[in-house]
Amino acid sequence: MTETLVPFDEVLEKYDPAMGLEVHVELNTNTKMFCGCPATFGGEPNSQVCPTCLGLPGSMPVVNAKAVESAIRIGLALNGKIAEWCRFARKNYFYPDMPKNFQTSQYDEPIVYDGYLDVEVEGETYRVEIERAHMEEDTGKTTHIGGATGRIHGADYSLVDYNRAGIPLIEIVTRPILGAGAKAPQVAKAYVAALREILLGLGVSDVRMDQGSMRCDVNLSLAPKGSGTLGTRTETKNVNSLRSVERAVRFEMSRHAGILDAGEAIFQETRHFHEDTGTTSAGRAKSDADDYRYFPEPDLVPVAPSREWVEELRASLPERTADKRARLQVEWGYSELEMRDVWAAGALSLIEATVAEGASAQTARKWWMAELSRSANDRGVELAELGVTPVQVAEVQKLVDAKTLTDKLARQVFEGLLAGEGTVSEIIDARGLAVVSDDGALGAAVDEAIASQPAVAEKIRGGNQAAAGALIGAVMKATGGKADAKRVRELILEKLA
Amino acid sequence: MSDLILKSAAELADSLAAGETTSVELTQVHLDRIAAVDGDVHAFLHIDAEGALSQAAASDARRANGDALHALDGVPIAVKDVLTTIGLPTTCGSKMLEGWVPPYDATVVKKIKDAGLPILGKTNMDEFAMGSSTEHSAYGPTRNPWKLDRIPGGSGGGSAAAVAAYEAPLALGTDTGGSIRQPGAVTGTVGVKPTYGSVSRYGLVALANSLDQVGPVTRTVLDSALLHELIGGHDPLDSTSTTTPVTGLVDAARAGATGDLKGLKVGVIKELAGEGWAPDVMRKFNESVDLLTKLGADVVEVSTPSFEHAMAAYYLILPAECSSNLAKFDAMRYGLRVTPDGSPSAEDVMKASRDAGFGDEVKRRIILGTYALSSGYYDAYYGQAQKIRTLIIEDFKEAFEQVDVLVSPTSPSTAFPLGAKLDDPLAMYMQDLATIPANLAGTPGISIPAGVSDVDGLPVGVQLLAPVLEDARLYRVGAALEGAIGPVLSIDKLEVAR
């Protein structure tokens, strides 16, 4: 198979991309989809299991009503229709981490259908149509021990943790996204980001892509430019950050174009995405004829949410994202461009939370969009996954406002937070970052600076206030940068008046 | 042998209440009977003498304090090996589950434990309840206590034979296409398939989830009513369980015992007669119909034209569901594991284990079901079968607009010799011709002994069918007919006599 990558711009000269995104979201319900086991993350392996989620003979499922409620709320927030009557179905296939060797899912009767989500890329709006969202259960988690790749082939043995088996999942599937052209990678990222923001607002999931509570499969195909057809697709599985979604689309476009340019055919398969290189590699062959022998789950009765309940849930939905964005832009006094950047960076909720903790909108934006965005970029992670919380940002800003910290010292506090050195106050203590505001201590340093640079002092006495900079620098150096520069200047000018 | 074993469960309950006997004594005499005859009958796969006696002692202690939990507290029972039991093996008659001890009780098992019934042991069955003769058990067949070279029916041959041989006064069975009623018919015992959803299936190792139902296996109609009321009712662990309370069955059985059926309309199912139905069975059946008339019932013939497709629909729906149910037996977490030589993959281990663990009939149905669900065939097979199912439900509905209960022979023949149909699956499947429609429609049914054949002296069963949730009608009519027919089973008629 040819692995010639065609430069992105050249891809677009000859081909139209089509994308399909399948996003799995783990719900944050207290209990699992079909049993009463805790659905929390990180327990001792195989400690949160029972006959039902282990698939023991004779066990039976019972639907988690809270998960159904979450599914409906997600559907409504995605402008979807809620089925009046739908069923679960069995998806049959063998895998060691599948307790029953079938996944209880939904097939041709999803709870949500025909939705859409408008996303914005560089000021342009794209409507992403959502075909369906359905409920299902997660599988166990397999860890392959030994072997070079960490995959099942070549492993010495494998360990299975069934704590994850039965965690409620919602799978949200788009219709083919056409016409995005050069912006396809950004549209894909913007869609997942917007979806993430909505789910966060609904409070139905932790949506931590890094922890797998939100996982994205990226389907991509290319068709000859203007042909209006759909090419053969590949499905890149488990793309686990917003940035990776964009990169996966971009890479697959270049790779597909290389194969098509060489006159070869795209092999329909799943692909693995590699975070380190931004490339994909072949997974398993996947044909449309994969036969999961779906049939309605006979152990469950149909789910038939009453229209009254659906309307109650609709009435209690949080503010729509677009409305919220417009409202906050006014409240915060941001420019159109500032707001667009905030949105694109996925910082809206972060800034909102920071403001809620008492910071001003301007300072919150400054920290998240400058200092912290830079750090996130350096680390190749999303802002929300950086590890600094809105509460911490607000706390640091409060200290700046109180002149306990300068902006420069505040940046060092963030450095400490990112390095995991403890809480804000612990870092200030450990690093000795508090501003020296005691005039007595500062006075001594100022006197010392004046004494050591008599020529400069003379210039200032002569009315040249600009010369104070040299003395301020000396004082700052002597205090290890902890002095308030403004106050130092005042003291110097007072003493040399 | 103690004459205590000849008593019905209701009589034993009365003796316990009157202080004439103790649960320990009752349990011991049944364990003695098991020890004496089960070598011949092989009704049990596991006998729990120690557990049963300790539950019996606890029951006696409660009763001495006036704290009896239920009328049947202290009356021992046998449980089909397809129901999970804490601390007792549950094999489903399969090598696949040899040695598996479940960590949880089926809801019905919990209910009988909570009512204080000592569990004598687990009874034999066709592997995963697939069969009509108990010959498909991986642990060897059960024999009919009437004549040891005959089959006891299936899949619940163990429960029926245990009750017929006086090894237990009560047993639990499960009925997917007749597995309680057909064994009842060929062993001269009473068996009931309750309305689908009225008895919890939680802890019943599923054969076909949409057809399975747990029910009583007893020697009298009243005993079935007592056990049925005990195990019935809503279970939050079973989503398909109905919320209608299961009551009035014992009252119905007592009312029926007065023998008055005036005003009752009975329909004889036209389609369940004729070719394929043994003449001696039909003669006994017609006697029962005459008795119903004598008891005051108005008997008419009704037609249920879709019943002729019931067998075909059943053998698509059942294999489809069971092919998926049995996928969980993959040697990963429990049950048999066979590891091929070399460095086998997980898939190799699954294949080898499933090949070694499942018998031929199980494999046959897994293959049938996998095929029926395959893409491209689904609509033609599974889809069509579901349509037939709807037609059968409509047939029942129309019939019950004309009559209160339907009546038919339970099984087309008396007990056949062991091995006679083993090489002919279709002939074996025909055993359930009359019982399958009730499973497809979810309606309740009872089989009671109609007498013995004038050809081979073996028991014949008569089946009564009622509308969904009208199980009480079966008990009223069943008890009346039982009284008119008179005793069919007696220990002296058995090859395993006193």
C-alpha cells in the first residue's frame, strides 16, 4: 500500500472530503446502564461488578431511568426528535472483554434521531446534521501485557477489568459532513468541541477525552472534486483530544489522496491514531457487511418516554450555547473577535466559571487565552485538560488585585500549579512569591540602590525621572523580583525629591 | 418407605401445622426415597441432604415458636438445575457449566427459601432445556418412573420424574415450549406454565427469553396453585415481569374442587387433533371432554388456523434467542475451559471450549439461530416468525372471545422408549405441538393427568389454556376435572414401587 502523503492544499485541488463523526460519551450516572453497580471511574479492578454486568448465567438487565433521561436531554439539546417508542437490541460478536458476547445497544430504533448542531469556523457557520443518538453499555477494559505493540496480537496475556462493563454510553452519529473543503479538519474539531461544551452544560458527563469518557471515531473519505459522490471510507478509532480530531482528518485526507493519486483503491478498514506522530496505522478490515446479527433484546421492554416527560425535560434544559455565547459577549464586554477566539479555544465555560468565582471578565480572559492557552499548546492538550481550574485562576487574580502578587509572580504560581507543586498558597510559600510590600524593608533596598549608584541618583534629583528605571531594576534584583515596581518607583522619587 | 411421601404438599402442610410431623422428618423420608430409587430414575443431578435437613431444622424451630413463614414452610422441594442457587451447583444439564456454583439465587429460589421450603436438590434436564426427553442431558437421561425404559419427557424430565416417583412432593420447572407440561403429561403429574411475566425469570438461565417461564410441578392441582402463588408476582430485577399480583389461584382450585362448571364455555382446538395424534391419547382426551360436559360446561369446537405454523415460528425464534444467550459461554470467566496445545489465542480457547462443552442438540440450535439472524436472512426467518407469533396471539384472542378456556391433549403420544427419537430431531420437536402456542402467545396453560392409555398403560395428559393473566381459570377447571377423573398416579403403578 502506497503511503505517499499529498500536501493538504493539493488534496483540495482534486478531491472533496466527506466526514462522519461518531462520538461515544460515558454518562456520569451513579449506577450502570443495566444494573445497580457504581458507575464511577478508577475503582480497584473488578470491584464494581455484579451478576448482570459480569454476564453470569441467569442474570437480567434493568434499564437505568437516569440514563434514559440523560439521553433525552442530549437529544433535545442537539435539536433532535425523541422516539415515542424504541427498543434495545443485541449486537452480537465475540470479544474477551464482552461479558455476554453481545452488547446491549440500540439498532434501528434509536431514542434520538434527526438532530443538528451548528458550528462556527472562522466566522462561518456549518450545520452538522445528526442522524441519531442511541443508548448502549460499555465493554470491559482489556490491558494486554507483553508484546511490542500493547495490542492483543503478540501479547503474553491480557487482563480484563469489568468495572467499565455496563457503564452507560450515548453514541452520537452524524450524517456525512459534506462541503467543508479545506475547513474539514477544523469543522470536525469545532463539532466535537461544541458537542463537548453542550454535554458539559447539561452536566450529563465528565466529557474527559483524556480519560476516555468522550471518544471520537472519525470516518473520512475523498471523492473526485465536484463529483458529488462518496468515496470509500476509513474509520479512525478512539481519537482522544480535540486537536487530534483535527489532525486525524488532516492526515487521512493526505493519505487517501496519495493512494487515489497512485490509482489505487482505499481499503475499507479501521485505523489507529498515534498522538505522538499525528499519523494513523491500519487496524482491522471493516466491511459494511459486518454481521452483528442484531435483534431486539428480549429481556427488556420497550422504552416509551411520555410526551409530557419529554416536554418537562425540554423546559428544564440549560440555555442554548449560541444564546449563552451572545449573552456572555455582552455581559463581559468582549469584542466579536475576542469572543470567537475564546469559543475556538474551548474557554467559554472556563472563563464563565472563573468569573463566577469573582474574577473580572477581562482578567479571566487574559489568563486563559494568553498564559494558560500557551501552556496547553506547549503540552498538546486541551485547555480544560490542562489541570488548572477556574477556582485557582480566580484565586490567583484575587491576590493580584490585592497586590500580594504581581502578574509576573502570578505566572510563576501557574508554573507551580502545572508542575503539581500543590495549592496556590503552598506554591507561594514554597517558592517565596509574595510581593514585598513592607516599606521598611523596601526602604532599605531603595537606600542601598541610591547609595550604590550616586550618578543616577543625581540625575533623578536633577528632574530626570526616566533615570529611575536603573534604580528600580536594582531594587527588584535585590528583592528577587518580589517588590511592587510601582511602589519602588514612588519611594525612589520621594527620597530624591 | 414412609407413607408420608404419598401425601400431597397441601396435606403435608396441614400435618406440619397440626404438629403431626416435622419438616426434618418429611425431608428425611424424601431423602430416603431418593436414596432408594434415584439410582434407577436419575431425576437428580445434585442432592443436598445436609442443606435440606438444616433448612428443615430451622423450619421446625420457627414453627415451634409460632413463626411459620408460609403454609408450605417446611415442605421440601426439588429445583430444576436451570435455576441459580447460592452454594449449589447449577449445570443446566451441560458439561459447559460442570462445577459452576452461582453466587446468587434466582428470584423464585429466593422466594421458596424465604418461605422456608427445604431444597432437596437440583433436577436433571435436557442440556440448556433443549429437548423433550431429558436424553440430551450431558449427565445421562432421567427415566420414567412408570416404566424405566421410557422417557420422562423434557426438558424438565427430572422435576416431573422426581414428583411422579414420590422423591419430592413439589418441584420447580421451566417451560419454553412445553418443558413443564409435556413431562407432566407423560409422568401422570400436574404441570403449569404461568402467564409470561407473572413469575420472575431472574436467575433462570435463559433458553429463549421471550418464551421461558418458571412454573410448578406437582401431583395435584391444589399443590400447583399453592406453589404458583408463592413464586409469582412482580420482580424489579426482571423488566418483563408484570405488576399484576398473582393471587386467587388457591381459592380457584378449592372452588373448582366442588366440581361445578355450570356456565363455563370450553373450546376444543380443532387443529390439535388428527394425523400425528395417537388414537389411545385421543380416546383418553375425549373422555376428559365428556367429563367437562358432565360437570356442566358448554363444550364447542374452535379453530385456531395459525397454530399449524407455530412449530416453524418457534424453531426460528428459540434458536435465534438461544444462539445469542449461549454466546456468553466462552471459557473466559466461568465454566469449562479447554486450552488447545501450542500457544492458542483467546479465540482458539473459546472455540475449543465451546466445541467440548456443548452437546449436539445445543450446537444444532446455535447454528440454526445464527443463520436465522444473519443479515439478509433476518426478515425471511426471524421477521416472519414474529409475524406468525402475532397471528397466533390473534387466534387466541378470537378463541377466547368465544370460550373461557381451551382444551387439547398435552402431548401427541404417551412416553416413548429411550432412544426412539434421538436420531430424528423433527419427531422429537413434534412432542411440543400442542404446548408451543401458549409460549408464543404468553398465555398460561396447565397439564393434568387424563388417565392411562388403553394400549400401554402409561399416563396421558390433558391441557387447559386460558387468556393472559387468567391463570385462576386453569385452577378452577383443572381441579374440577381432576376430581372427575380420579387418581391416575399411584405408587403401586410405578416400576419403582414401594
